[in-house]
Amino acid sequence: MEGYVLGNGFAALLIGLALFGSWRVRSTPFWRERVAEIVRRRPVATFVVALYVGVALLDSVAWHDALPGETSVDARSLLDRAFPSDFRERSYSAPLAAVEFYGGQPLAHPGRHLLGTDILGRDVLHLALGGARVALLIGGLTSLIAIPLAIAFGLAAGYFGGRVDDVVFLLLSTLASMPSILLLVALIMVIGRGPVQVCLALAVTSWVSFCRVVRGETLKLRELDYVQAARALGVSELRIVWRHVLPNLSHLVVITFVLTFSQLVLSEAILSWLGVGIDGSWGQMIDQARDELARDPIIGWNLAAASTALFALILAVNRVGDAVRDVLDPRTLRDSP
Amino acid sequence: MLAYLLRRAAWGAATVLGVLLFLFALFFLYATPQDIARRALGEKAPPEAIQQWLVNHGYDKPAVWNPEHPLDTRLAEHVRRMLLFEFGRSDADDVPIAQRLRDGVGPSLSVTVPLFALGLPLALSLALLVAFFRETYIDRAGVVLCVLAMSVSVLVYILGGQFLLGKLLRWFPISGFDPDPSVLLRFLALPVLVGLFAHVGADVRFYRAVFLEESGRDYVRTARAKGAGDARVMARHVLPNALIPVLTNVVVEIPFLFTGSILLESFFGIPGLGSITVDAIQSNDFATLRVMVYLGALLFIAGQMLTDVAYTIVDPRVRLG
């Protein structure tokens, strides 16, 4: 299956989840109030995050428009279609320049590359916007793998205790004791390079702390009066977990998702630099820009665009994350990183 | 106390065993020896060369089960060698790994120790300052600055530092290392400075939260009711008690001083353990990578045990049940 089909599927899945989530939020007064409060506290940051998600989704929906018999054309996303199809130069050009940076040959599109072009002549603005899709993929796919895993293991350990708890806790200690960057690299080197593999490796290293939180909270919930009451009434264990414990973990899921997101994107930047990242990420752009700072005259627009795009997203997510934590849970997660 | 220590040690040993099994599954079962040999020798290596390489590196034994000699398997060999610290030779260039480690510890420590010794007091005093002025504009500005500092990727700090302080202002060499004490400081200044910037935001935020948590406790109210001033409350009552969670956060980090910082070392050309790891990644050297992950895990487990012991000493409320 080709990459763009997977991308379309993933975008459809995310849009579906977002629609389902917003329907749940609107229909529950608790969540409606909380979400309104978060947006009221951080209007700008919420808007910035929404903007990034919008760009990322635009870049995820792609299709071929090859004529019959002409199959070599790459699939182009909605974002790609906002730029001319031959929007390339031969090599570096400065922002809004009319000639090439080296040699002074006239450009194919003089004055139209707002942020210049990179060594291969690709438009830097286009690349920087495309990085949003990779960031969303890293955060989204990793969370889709890690959160269910963490909830399943954390619930089992916290609710059933005893031997189950011991086994899960040993598993968590084992994974937590290995340095995360090294574990990430080792996993990726062994299971292979590629977006899905990188997200899988990130999920393996990031579900541990979340699982601990779920386990601790479940231990507390298990002893609460309403759970005891349900048990006294003869409600089955599975139903207690599903109806009485799981819903009370949902605020933790939201908080952890937002707080982990920025960590994941920053980790990918480091992985890119180590040569095992995802193609098209801001980390890779920064990595490629390393040599450019040593040139004379220096080429800085590439690095500036990628690091600004990365910084703005992480900052916005961190700001929203703080509000999410304060609004949903002012107490339990204070010391989480 | 003794029973607690023994139980804690048993748990640590179980975790080490878990790490060893995980590494075995990852590096010996999922990645087969054939894969590793091909990566080391190249895709076009003749089968005899691969076979010879497997024998030389001990990859030719049965994986888990050998009916004739139950202990002559790759699993048993892997566990034995790791536990006895016999790390063998690198998969990439046959240099003994133990020798590399010995050579790398010094340069690693020369970066991490100053970073630790400067970073901890800096973060603690900034956090104390911000917590002292809590709920004023100083506090808010401090928190926003911390979030700003946390949102910048380490890569940008490193590249920015090298460009601004190394190339533009020419204060420090851009990268390099020389163990000669007269020039060592010049080479270390930039990596340590960049490391401080990269960590200070998250640390100050964490310590501030700890200080604020302590400031809300009953004994602080009592001290205030007896007429103690803000500064006295902070220095005499909040700080000593807040040092307990700080201590537990810090002791875990001490063992990692030995493994160094992967990013700082390889960007600044410091030949420490972090650089060795990066070289191992880039040359597909699974044996070295395996050893580094194992040592990292071992140090972390040791750090956690130290922390637990330290906790029982400094906090009399901790029950050893």
C-alpha cells in the first residue's frame, strides 16, 4: 500500500476521533465547561495549535491526478496543491531573492520563495508547513498506541493487584530503567526505520510513566465508596472497571496526552539528528541545516524556519497543556514533567 | 531496615534480569545474528566470511535451548558476560569495548560534573526566588520564561550557541577537546553553558512546584502565626523540607554523570561515552549499543536504590513496611 493512502486513512481516523470527541464534549456538561475554560484561559495558544492541526490535515489528504497511462506522478496533498507544481530551483536561494545564492543564475520563480529554498532547491516555507503533518503523526499515532496500552496494563495492575500488579510493575521498572534515547535508538535500529516504526518505538518508551499514573489512580478509585457499593450489589468486576473506574480516568488521559505531545515531538528532533528520524520532520530540517551555519556567507533561513515552526508548536502545546492540567486536575499531577 | 534493604536489592536484581532478557529478545531474537553480521560486513559478504564472523563474535550458538550443553547458548552467554562485565569486542571494528569505556569516562565526567555542580544551585536558587515572589509579576514572568526555555529544542540551543558564541563573538572554540588542564576549560565552557540553558527551564519549574507545595503546609502557617518573616519562613522552614523531594530527584541523576550527554558530546567533539554511543549507532555496532543500554539501566537502578536509602535517612516519616 502506498504512503498517501495510509496518510488519508490516518487523517480520516483523526478527523473521526475529533468529531466523536467534540460530540462527547458538547453532550456532557462537565467537559463542555472545562473545554470552554481552557480556551478562555489560553485563547492564542489554542488558536495556534488548531492552526497547526489544520495545516497538518491539509497535508495529509493527498491523491494522484495522473492521466490514464501516466503513473509516475507522485500523489500531491492539498497543501502541495497550494504551491505551483514546479515550485523548485536548482539550489539555495535567499528569501524573496531573484537569483540563485551561489552563482547568481536567475531563478525559475524570482521573488516568490518567501523563506528561500534549501540545498535541493525546495521551497522552505512548503517544507516547514509540511513538518506539521509529521509532528501530528508523531504525537497522534504514538498516543494511539501508547494510551490504550497504558490504560489496559495500569487498570489491570491497579484493580486486580497481587501477582498481576507485580508482573506489570516489573515490566514498567525494566522499561523505565533503560535510558530512553538509547532505548529508542536500539528499538528503531532493530525494528527498522520508517514513520510507523519510530512511533512504535516512541510508544514503547512513553507509555511507562502514563501506566504508572493510571495504576496509582486505579488503586485509589478501587477503594472508593461507590466502587464498594457496586461490588456489594453484585456488579461484575469487568462492569465495575468499565462503568465506574474507566470514566474517572478520562481526565488523566487528556492531561497526559497534551503533556506528552511536546515531549514526543522534541524526542523525534533528537532522533532525526541521530539519523533515525522521520522524513520531512523539522528535526531533519534542523539536522540538514547544521553545515549551513559553517558556510560563509551563512545560510540561516533553513534553520530559522524549522526551529521557529517547532518552537511555536511546542510553546503553544505547553501553554495549553498547563491550562488543561490546571483546569482538569489541580492536584494529582503537579510534579509530572 | 535490613529486611527493607534486602527486599529493595532483590527487586533491583529482578529489574536487572528483566533488562537482560529484554535486550536478549531485542538484539538476539528479533534482530537475528545473520542480520547483525550482514550489517557489519556489508550486503555482499560471502557466506563463509559471515559464518566466520558469527563464530568469532559468539553469535553461532543456539539461541535459548541446547539439549547437549544446557548452558552453551546465546542467552546464557549474554547473561553471564553482562553480569561479569565481560563486554567483548565491538561488532564494527573489533576494539575491546571495555577499553573504549575506560577511555571515555574521563571526558564524559569533565562535562557532566561541572554541568551538575553549576546547574543544581542555579536551578534551586532561581526556583527559590520565583517561589518567594509567588503570585506576583516576577513569578508569572519566571514561569513564562521557563516555558519558553523548555520549548526550544536542544538542537537549536547547541547550534545557536555554537554560532553565536563560537563563530560570531569568537569567545569559545566551536568544538574540540584537549585533556591538558590549561586549555580544557576553554573547550568545556560552551558545552556546559549550552547544557545549562537546555535544562534550567524544566528544573526551575519542577523545583518551584516543590517549594510552593511545601509553602502551603500547616507548619508554614504556624511559623507565620508566630511572627516569622517571609524570608525566614522560606529559608528556615520551607527550604529544608523541600530538599527531601529535591534530593530524590537529584540522586537518581548522579549515576548518569558517568554516561555523559549524547548530544553535547557529539556536537562539541568530546570523546566521551556519549560520542561512543553515537559512533555505535552510526556504524551499526550492536554490541556496543547493547552494552551502553545495559550500563545505563544498571546505573539507573543503582541510582534508584540510593534514592530509596537516602529517603529513609532524611525523612523519618517513611515507614519501612
